[in-house]
Amino acid sequence: MQVNNIKQAPINFKNSGIVAAASFLEENVMLNKAMLDASVDVPFVCLANNKIERKERLRRVSVNYTLCFLSPFLTLPLTNRLAMKHIAKMTPKFMSKEANLIQLSNKYLKNKELTKEGIELLSKEKGTDYSEIIKKFSGEYEKIRKNLINAKNAVLSFDFLFSTGSVTGMALLNNHLTKKTTNLDGYSAEFELADRETVEKRAEKYKKTEPIRKGITAGMIGTVTALPLAIKKGLESQKINGLAGFIKKHADKFDYTKGIFMKRLPLFLFACVSQGGLGLASRNSTELKNNLLLSSSGIAIYFGGDILINSLLSRLSDKVLKTEIIDKTAPKTFINKIIPPTIPIRQLKGKSQKIAALNFFINLAVLAVLYGFGIPKLMNKIIRKDLAKNGENNN
């Protein structure tokens, strides 16, 4: 799951299956997340308290799977080509191979000189001739740069809107479908654990504030979808200092790996907003606690826990098995001293590469047990504790 900024080299698929699989998943965060989801979603659904909650959880994880697989393999390739044809106006046909120019990193879109350099490098890497595009714009790389910025902005904006809207929308849809089938407004997990009157009473505050919560959710989605516009403005600016300079320096973190896989930073922002939307859709204080617990633990695992466990396993294997997985050339920053970074699996060789691949899947298994079984059990414990406390208060 670790993402490094070291220059990528082709994966050697002559390696054993486990090495090739681990290498591929390590660098593609969305698929990486999908793999972890696959290992935790079965217990998450099975440990539901009743069939209504089980249906809600199943719909919820179905949306996550749809995003993890539909987005990179169908939606992104489609939007990339549409953006290159209709927004950048660079490709005359939808299936033009030159559409892969949208994969040009934002680091080459800071000025026209870098754009020219980047196109030449990408042409060699992809084996694609972009001369027709250059000719179409009369060799004016500034126009090419701005049109590419517009196209990439459109793709990122749509992806953010589609992803955050899908996750938060499903939370609201779950509430609506449960209300329609049960005529209850309360938290579905409590339906067979408490009487109808208690469940409805505990949902009264949610019913009163529901319109406000929906408004805040819409505002959050709108804010995150405005981020691509800020990146666009920063790249277009001629300034090299201040906010524009900061954006230019870090804009490449919003590139897509191979043009379709969202990287760790934008995925983290998407997760924060979408999980915030789930919290706002909570139907009482207990569901809010559980949504916050599920969201915070998930974000910690996806964006930190995996790196921590991988670092611990790598240090142990370096010490005991005499491998060389820890990156000893990494900058001696405060974080790197606490959690030493590892070398990407595909850049390792021999025993070190095989052990690193094994560590990757051990890491996945540990996280699956902690997150897939531990968190749902804790959530169920919180529900019973809060219901017992509510009964005491009523008495």
C-alpha cells in the first residue's frame, strides 16, 4: 500500500505471481483499497445486528466496490478521452491513441518549456507520436499547456464529484429505503435490540436537523470539487512564489497513476469528505459514534496503518532475514526516523523482493483482521451499551 515518489520502473512480470501482484497493488492505491475492502467487507456485513442493517451495509460496500473498480477501468478512461476530444480539443477521434497525452504529469505543466520537455519524454515512454497535436497548435506549447490543464481539471473535478457524491448519496439513500420499508426513522442496528418507541425517540434530533445536515453535506462536496479549480488556477499562474508557487510545487500529487489510478493524497481528501457525509447522515448519537469510529479507523488504516505495519515487518526481516527492504537513502526527516520508508517492491531484487511481497500480504491480513472483525464488534458493543444507558435514563 505504500506510495513512493521514486521514479517508476516497469514491473517485471517474470517474477513469481505473488511478487508481481504485490508490486502492482502497492503502486495502485485504489485497487489496493479494494483488496483490503474485499477482506473486511464480508465480516462487516455478516456481523450486522439484523437483516435491515445487513442490507444497508451491503449497499454501502457495493458502492465502494463500484468506485474502486468502475472508476479506474471504465469511468476514468471514458472521461479522459472525452476531455481530450471536447475540452482540450487535441484528438479528432474518441479512440485516438494520442489521448494518452492526458497522462502528462502536472510537474510538466508549470510552463511551456517544461510542457515541451514532458511531451518529448512521454512520447518516448509511450511510443506515441504527438506531432499531429503539436502541428494542430502550430507548435505553441503555451496553448497546449493550458488546454491540457483544462482537460485534467475537468477529469479530476468529475471524479471527485462522482466519488464523493456516490458514497454520501448512498448513506442518504439507505436512510430513505429503510424508512420506506420499515416506517422507522431510527438507526437500523437497534431495530431488534430495542422497542419501536425507543428507536423512534432516539431519532428525534436527527429528524429535526436532517435538512441542515443535507445542506452541510452538499457544501462539503462542493468544496472538495472546487479543489481541482484551485490547482488549475495555480498551474496557469505565472507566479512562482506564494500560493500559486505552492500549488505548482505539489500539483503532481494529483496526477493519476497510468492516467486512471487516484493517488494517495486526493484519495485521502475524497475519503475525509465522503466519510464526513456518512457521519452527517447518522440517525442518532450512537450511529454517529459508530460512523466516526468506522471512518477514522478506516482512514488511519488506509493512509497510515499500512505504512506503519509494513515498516515494522521490513525492519524485522532486514534484521532477522538479512534482507535490504528499508530505504536507507531516504531523507532523515522526523517521520522517516519514526517510520523508516521502504523501497518499492518492483525495485528490489532476489530474496529482498520476495520477502517484501510476502510482507505486503501479511500486512493486508493483519489489517483485515483488525478492521474487518475488530471494528464491527466494537460498534455492536457501543450500540448495546448506549441502549442499556438509555433504558436506565428512562427508568
